[in-house]
Amino acid sequence: MKMPIHIMRCALLGAIALATFAARPADAAAINATPEDASRAMDKAIVAGDGATLETLIAPDFIWVREGGRRVGKADFVHGLATPGLKIEPFTPSEGRWLKSGDIAVFSAVNELHGSESGEAFVDKHNFVDVWRHDAQGWRLVYTQVTKAPEAGK
């Protein structure tokens, strides 16, 4: 079964907060000083369709494991989230949990994304895990895995 394109484009991660503005790459030191800051900036960039900020926050060796188990890289992830015609409403994760150790931080949560793609509305509820790594550019996303959230009552 072919995965609906909106799931591919909306999966994230990345880490989730109510978005009110998109940070610019010039603000890299401010937007990723902590893994929580980087996560919030990622969510804002997703809502804004801000590919430049996504490029800043995602490491070159990034891996995204999609629902069907397919692995893709940074270019596919950024392209999917910064595509014209894709609109994602501001969102906040639920059941979030951070685990941190040294220069690695893991964020696990549930997202329910609402939006539209080329004018067609969608809702995408999924579990995700984001792995952030601290390097010379600050905290950057290196790994995301997404699975479909179970339907209510199941």
C-alpha cells in the first residue's frame, strides 16, 4: 500500500511546540542553544515551511525512518516539509519525554498534525522519536523515527 504523501510530508519531528514565528539561520546560536530550543525552532520552521531554518537545524548525516520502515535522508525530509502547497497548523506534542546524556538528547512524543496539501485537508496522528546531537553548530537533529499512532480505544 502506498503511503499518503501528506504523511511523508508531515511526519516529524521533529520536536513540537506552538509556532508563532520562523527563526532564520542567522539566529542559529539562539535557536539551538539547548535541545528544547532547537526542537521548538524546528516546529516553528515546519509550520512556516521554512526550509532554510530546517537546513540549519538538521545535521548532514540525518536519517528519517518512515512509517513503512523506509530510510531517507535530510534532503527528502526538508523537501517534504518545505513544499509549496503544504500548510501545517501550529501544533503541540503530547506525552513528551526528554532523555539526555552528554551531547545526545532524545525526545519522544505524540503529534496530531492538522493541515492541508494542495487544498486537501488532512489529520496525521503519529508517535515520533527525535535524536538531537550537539556539535559546533549547536543542537541538530540527526535521527527521526515515525510510527502511526493507534486509533482511540485500541
